[in-house]
Amino acid sequence: MSESRRVTSTARSIQRSWLWRLFKLYFWLNILLIVLAAVGFCFYQELAALGDGWTSGLSRTLEMGAEGEFFDRVRGATYVFYSPEGERYAAEVAPFFDAAASMAGALLTFEALSLLRQMLFGGRRARRLLKPLDEMARATRALLEKQQTFEHAALDDERLHDLEDRIKSMRPEETLRTGDRDLRGLEDAVNSLLARLHESYQRQGQFVSDASHELRTPIAVIQGYAGMLDRWGKSDEKILDEGIAAIKSESEYMKKLVDQLLFLARGDMGRSQLDMKILNVSELVKEVYEDAQLIDRGHDWRIETEEGATALADHDMLKQCCRVLCDNATKYTPAGGMIRLRARRGPDGGAMIEVQDSGIGISREDVSRVFDRFYRSDPARGRSSGGAGLGLSIAKWIVESHGGHFEVLSREGIGTRFTVVLPPPRQTAQESAGATHGRPAR
């Protein structure tokens, strides 16, 4: 059966269905109109006769005509009702039938024309409504035909085995190219996947190498002092004190390094949760400022806050991020130098936290890499300052887990300003429930 015949057959079925539904609609509508007209006629007669004395509990009856056929008797009927006092009233129904007949003639003529119009033009309307479905069916059939054509030219097993062998023999820096035009899309997808895997393996290898290097130094120091204590520490109190202090310092450094590594590892694996709540960022910055003044009295700490700076955030995690920035500022700011904390509203209604120092600054080339793990731009930013190069990486992870980002402005010899930009808070149950990116277990 052709497409046009299918559509025509379906359109006729729809037309017949519409015609039957329209006929039933008119039938019941006519019944309803007859009933309403009869009730209206009776009510009008009662109200005209009784006026304010009308009640719904009147006694009513219909007296049929005495002579003629059935329809003549109905037309000659009389509607009889009694007042509450028992007085009898009668109204002939013939005028009602005359008016109803003229109205029924006009109504039936309209309905007949409507049904005739549906019979003549309903099929065209049905075909017009079916046109999108018809086009969809044609498009589907065309796709099936193309698929069948493609299947005839599909990849055979031998070509797939050649592709598999080519992938197995590839070196990491190579790209997959077989010269087969039919495999071009598959080659591009495989090359993209291999590139991402290679980059991931490189980062993982670099991270493990850097972590091993950072741990190797304190372990060597501890081993050296342990050997020195074993040889001379038992009899020399000065060597004993020096060795214990060094071992204690290196073990604390190792503990801090391991904690930071575990923090980042848990965050990368998504095994933690953030306790997201609406926070007053200005109050949080005040807490960090007060803690910094107690811990570090060698710098000039200052604070500026703005009311209305709020964010949907984890209090402890955001405070840890601020402490990382403050710790970073104290390491690279000379004694007596100024460190300023600032909390203010962002232009989009979010919150911004600034930590600005007057330290040695960062070169323009190194600004883009300060958040890399274990990265140090120069010897001044090495272990002598007490850091492993992970603090800013942790801060960046915390900020990004809150949907924010960092802005860094630095000039060598002048200082550095780190700005945490947080999005505006949206206190909805869905977002609060969805904010589960990662609080590491402690």
C-alpha cells in the first residue's frame, strides 16, 4: 500500500469518528435544549400568574387534549398548576410548541449543514492534521533505507581487526591513522580518548613523583638524626636535644604533608561531603582575622568588611581556605608588613574574599601555575618557609567545590592579592541537597 493510500485511509477513519461524535453531540444537545425550554415555559407561566407568591412546592400536572391523534392531543394539552391557597391555573402549551417548532427548524438546519460540511471537508482537515506524522514516517523510512545502504558497506571483521592491531602497536605520543576513510570518525574518537588517558597518567605519575620527593627529604633527615642519636646522643645532651627537635619538626612536616595529600585524594575521588548553609561571609572573615592576630603578631593585620556579603558554603571548609591564604601571606611577607583581609559583596550578588599582602610578589609567568600541586616559583617559596606546595591547590579545590573561582593579582616586590569569588546564594532544597562535593574525613 502506498503512502498516499495509507494517509487517505487513516484520514477517512478519523473523519468517520469525528462525524459520529458530532452527531451524538448534537443529539444530546437537542434533548437538553428541549428540557430547558419546557422548564422555562412552565416557570414563566407560574411566575406570571403568582408573582411573589410563587414557591417551588406547587402542585403541577399536564392534562392531554381530548380529541385527535397522539400528536394532536399533545399539542392541545394544558399545563395546570395550583397556588399555595389551592386556586387552579391553566396554560395552553400550543404557543410553546409553535415557538419551539420554529426554533427547532433553524437549529436542525444549522446542524444538518454542519454535518454535511464535516462529510465533505472533514477528510481534508484530517489529512492536514496527519501531515506531520506523514512527514515523520517518510523521514523514518528514508533513514531506514540509508541504514540498509550503510549496512551493505559496513565494516567487516578484517578491517576491525586491523584497527585493533594498530591500536595495540601505538606509542603514547602517536595518533591513530589507518588511512581508511570509513574509520575516520572512529579514529578521531579513539585519539581523543587516548590523549585524555595519557594526560591523566602523566599527571598521576608527576603527582606520585613529587609526593615521593617531598617525603624522601624528611625521612632522610629523621634517619640521619636517629643514627646520630644512636652514636652520640646517649652521652651528649646537646646532640640529644638537637636530634629530638629535628625529628619532631620533620615528623610534623610529614604529618601535614600526608594530611594534605589525603585531602586532595579524597576530593579527587568524590568521597566527601560539604555541609552547605547560608553563611555571613563578613563574620567568617572576622573569625579568621581574630585567629590570625593571635597566631601571628609579627605582621600588621587589617580587615575591611561589608554587610550583606553572604554565600551558600561550608563554614569549616571556607574558613580553611582563608587560613591557607593567610598562611601563604605570612610566609612571603617580611616582618612588620601589612596583610589585609576584606569581605564584600560581588557585582552579581555573591561574595568576595580578598587576602592581600605586601610581600615578595609572584612573577607574571608563575601566576598561572601557583595552584599546581607541589609547585614553587623560586627557592624562597620552598621548604624553608614550611610549605610543601599544596596549600593553594587545596584552597583552589575548596573554592571550585563551592562553584567559585580565584582571581590573582601580583607584582614582584609589591605584593599579592588573592580574591575568592563565590556565586550568589540560592537557598533551595535542591541546591542544598546537591552541594555534596567533598568534605574529607578528619
